[in-house]
Amino acid sequence: MSNTMPPAHPFDDDKLKEECGIFGVIGLSDAANFVALGLHALQHRGQEAGGIVAHDPEQGFNSVRRFGYVRDNFTDESVMQTLPGALAIGHVRYSTAGSKGQTAIRDVQPFFGEFSMGGAAIAHNGNITNANSLRRELIDRGSIFQSSSDSECIIHLMARSMGRSIPDRMEEALRKVEGAFSVVAMTRTKLIGVRDPLGVRPLVLGQVGDGWVLSSETCALDIIGARFIREIEPGEMVVINDKGVQSHFPFRPAKSRFCIFEHVYFSRPDSILGGRSVYETRRQIGVELAKEAPVDADLVCPVPDSGTPAAIGFSQESGIPYAMGIIRNQYMGRTFIEPTEQIRNMGVRLKLNVNRALIEGKRVILVDDSVVRGTTSRKIKEMILDAGAAEVHFRIASPPTAWPCFYGVDTPQREKLLAATMSEEEMRNHLAVDSLRFISLDGLYRAVGEAGGRDPKAPAYCDACFSGEYPVEPADMLEQGFQLKTAAE
Ligand code: SF4
């Protein structure tokens, strides 16, 4: 199967990309089928490849790891029959660490290790910020790595641990790991879920019948009819077997710093994060944006689809009518996956079209979730002007993205980020629009429920891609010459 996948979002080439979704089930026969459905619901978190490991007492561990969409790889009965058992975990990925952009099948998770007390498989969402030094140390001590993924360090650290059970070994391994990790793992009899002490990436617990489920997001519980029980807490480890769920907190406590961008863009709008509907938070971002950056105009149009809730909020607050000024082609299938250069250059037009009858002669406010390189924003502006718009005003539902993420999101190098090299006014000139405004960091914090805005001494979220303040030092990147924010910036 080709590993060149069509983007889930029409502008994926100019968006930050969440890298992974994880899902696990225990206590349901044919667990792998439930995992496949869960991964399908999490496909927006990674479209490059996916894998499932299942365990059956008679047949032991089995795994299937493939490039491509879940629906293309894990719906065939002949494949799913090879994954029997009532315990299974799975992973969908877009690479952030490892062989970025050209994933080898050996980099596709879950990873599996055979230990003296039995086998274990792990699926990791996040990014280990000290993976390079850990890998060097492990290789020096004899470990033989199979992949280029940072996540494989966890398996090798477990192999070196003297812990008497697999959960003990995992706990010891994860204490040596820095950065962001939500992990779903399995042994022959247990499903394990862990979240790093800052809780950067999400992980939730659900229940369906006699079975338990771990998932990156609640939307994937819904698809299998599971009831949302609670979030796994930052720094928590849960071990689930036929007797139920055991919880403990093996790491040194820290103030949680959940990724604020999950609210803005990564998570699905029908998920619940921190007790809040993602859709409602995004709508509220639009409300805040309309208060902070009002503009006289005729229409508020979302850049589909992720700008939609914020555009609705902007329209409601401003009283300016909401309209679907840009229509997304829902059937961007595989036809153009590997297009000729000529078709590739058509880019945005292939994916989106302007609703000319609505736009002509109007002053249009376009609401998008973020500006990364700015390449797509320019093309959209041109399309809107070509359709006869009188004015184009951009309103962006996140602050300027000026710093790369090292916690499991694929971002361009800092110098490629438009906001890293230009002021807001310079960006407006560069995009050649009538106005451009981003929500402030305080406004974003208010929208996610922090009434007082951002507490600069103790921010409630990770917002490093906006603020440049990294809650965990990105050790590997510093080693490679990355410069942290200076006092002058
Ligand atoms: S740097 Fe940005 S994208 Fe990365 S975890 Fe922090 S808020 Fe999320």
C-alpha cells in the first residue's frame, strides 16, 4: 500500500500536525474490532500508518501494522481474524520523531517486547525530549534498536529494569523519560494507561459492558458505545485486569500543563477535554476574538472545517451573519493522492471552492484556526478576491504560532513559521489582506475557562508554540543547537 496519504484536513500541508492517537480495550471478545473502530474515530490524529496488537490465551500475541488509513487496513475479515482475543491496543501515527515523512513499517506502533515475565506491547502519543541521550546510553549498554522512533526507548528501558512485573518495569522506564507521553500498553492479562506528570497529551478511560477502554479522546469512546468514566490524571498510571481498575501516581507531582492547542485544533470538536466540549471552547474562542478584534463587515465565513465553531462564535458575538463562503470538497479521495505537479499546483482549489454568489461584492471576515507558514492563507485570500469580495479580513482563533512544538506535534523549523519572523502588521502586508488579527493568549485562556486569562507565573496549559516558554526543556533540540527564548524576545 502506498504510504502517501491524502490529508485529513484540506490544508494539512500548512497546519501543525498532531502525531498520534492511541486506543486499548480489555474484556470484550474480538477486542481488535473495537480497537479498529476506535482508531478510525482517532484518524484525525494520524493518517500515515496504524497498527493493532491483540492477545489471545491460545494464540498468544498477534499484530498487524500497516501504512494508510484504518478503514483500508482493519476492516477486512481476513485481517481481523488474525487478531483474536479480548485484549488489544492500537495506534495511528503521523511521525514526529523517527523517520519523519517516510515512515518505515518498523516505526509503526504498537511496539512489542518479550520479557522474562511475558510479552508486552506499547503505543505512545507524545514525544520524548531526551530520546537521543537515552538511545545513545542504551546502545552503549548493548540495546539493539529496531526502529528510529523515540518511543522504542521505553521498551529498552523496560528490558533493563529489574522490576518484578511489567507494570513495575514500565513505571521505572517512564521515570527516566522526559517530555510528553500518554501511553496505552498491554501484557497477556492487563491493559495499562499512563500519562506524563504534566499531562500534555490527553488520555481517557471508558467502560462498555464488562470491558474497559483507554482512548486519546472521548469521540472514540462514542463510536463503540462506551461510557466516558474519567480522564486519566496527569502523572497517573492505571492497570486494568479482570478485577477492575487500579490507579497510582508513580511520578514526582508537577503542575499539569495540558496542550492548549488540543482545544484549538487537534482534538475533534465532538470530544470532551477537561470536562469541556471542544466545540463549545472553539465557539467561545470566536466570541473572544469578536470582542478583541471587531471589524465592520458583511459576512463571517469559516475556513472549513476547523474554523467553523470559532466563526459561529464570532458571528454570534458580532451580529454579522455567518455564511458558508467556502465549500470543501468532501470527496477528496485517493484520485489525486500523488498528483502531477500541474495538479498539485492547483492545490487549494482542488479541495475548496468559493461560494461566488455569496461572496461577490461583500466585505468578508475569514475565520481560521491558525497560521503556520501562511502559504494557504494567501491562496484562500486570492480565491475570495477572485470571487469578487470587496474586502478580506482574517481572524485567527489562536495566537501567532512563533515557536515549534517538541511534545508530539509536527511543526516546521522555527524560521519557517510566519510569526517567528514577522510582526502582525508585517504578516498582514505579506498576506495582503485588509486586516489580520489573532486572538490574544489571554483571550484564548479565557475561552478555555480561565476567567482571569493566562497566569504568567504559573500558566495552566502548555502554550509554548505561542509563548516560547517550554514546560519541559527540549534537551535533544538544545543539543542540536535550538535556541530558547531570550529575555529580549
Ligand atoms: S508547544 Fe503548542 S502544540 Fe506543543 S504541546 Fe505545547 S501548546 Fe501543544
